[in-house]
Amino acid sequence: MNREKRIPVIAGNWKMNCDRVKAKELICQLKETITNPVCGVVLCVPFTDLETAVELTKNTCLKVGAQNCHWAASGAFTGEISAGMLAEMGVEYVVLGHSERRQYFGETDETVNQRLRAALDAGLKPILCVGEVLSQREQGVTEEVVRQQVKIALGGVTKEEMENIIIAYEPVWAIGTGKTATAQQAEEVCGQIRGAVAQLYGQETAQALVVQYGGSMKPENAKELLSMENVDGGLIGGAALKAADFTAITEAANQ
Ligand code: PGA
């Protein structure tokens, strides 16, 4: 398989934005504007919007994702949501290991791995986020950092299960900052991620893997980023909250 055969996926990461009224409004707009995409389109919404999103996107090309899940099936984990609970309500994807979870909520490569295992066991498709912080880039250790994040997160994952995983390269310094990685920087690290997966699972699996770029992707830079050989889509934060911008990015991915 090569680039031509991979179907790009554009996922919106709404983060902690949009109450139910706003969510409904935004999804209804997106249903009008994104009708026949070549790429996959996923809306990763807050837990409280999942039911609305699942309901409103039935029989459309829009898929729904959550932004985290716990590793246990159930139990005394106050405030947490299990992968099974998400799957049961019709959620298809889950973002795992986002840098904001690593930064503010003590997420580690090991807990990301546990959550990823649970997500796969429940039949969810994880969007695994990896990426370096600015000091790591400046020290020239981006490849090592990302490779380690990928390897630990994928511990215990089989070759077959890799078909259900997306990896998002999100340089932490580019998230919500307006500073986008250049297309060359994104290409380089997305290629290294594919290389790490090739080492673990072989070329065929690596070539089939969807590797997204995330970090201040917007209509103005989407086309260039998405034209890169190893960039198969995007994980979009801020621009996912505006119907016109998110739609434009999906259109850039269709070209
Ligand atoms: P951003 O966020 O597009 O607002 O930079 C991306 C993300 O955090 O997934």
C-alpha cells in the first residue's frame, strides 16, 4: 500500500468547548457543508455532547469520537468513563494521549497504553497523539521522543489491531499557539512515526497506517500540510469549532 491508497482522516478535537445547544448548531451546519467527502471525518466532542452527536450524525458521513476513556471496564473510578460505555452509545473513535492530558492530568505513556488497550478491546478506534515539547525539539531529540511514545503506547497491540489505530503527530509547541510546524517538519516526523511502526509491525502495516498532523492546522495551511507524502489528515482544534474552517480543511484533504 502507498500514499494513494490511504484514505486521509480529518478529525475535529473540540476539547472543552460547545454546550449541547452549540454542539447541535455546529453539527447541523457541518451536515449541510460536508456531504460527500473522500476523506474520513470525525467529530471528537465533549462527553456531554456525545449523545447529541451520535444522534445527529446517524446516516451521515460524519463519525463521532470521544476525547479520552479509562482503562478499566467499570469500578470505583470517580469521574471517569470507560471505553465500553462509549462504544455502547455508538461512539466510534477516541482521542488518547493528547498533550493536554499529559500536561494537566498526569497522563503517561504507560497510562496511554492501558487506555489504548481498553479502547481496542471495546471496539473503539483510537487516535493516539504523540509529539515533542519545544525544548525537546531544540535539543534535537524529537525523533527519540516520538518513537518512545509510539512504542510504549502500542505495547501489546497486535498487527491486526493496528488497522483500527490512527496516530496523530502533534508538536506540543504548535497546539493552540498559531505556530504551525512547516510542511517539511510535519512530513519528517510523520515519516519517522511510520518508520517506528514499520520496525514494530513491518512495512505493510506501516504503509497502511493513517498518520495525522495536528497543531494550528487551518484552511490557510491545510493544503500544503496535507499534500505531504506521510501526512494523511489532521487533528484540528481551534479551527474545528468554525463550520466554514473545518469544512474547508476537509475539502483540502479531498484534493
Ligand atoms: P489546535 O489544536 O488546532 O487548536 O492547535 C490541535 C489539537 O490540540 O488537537
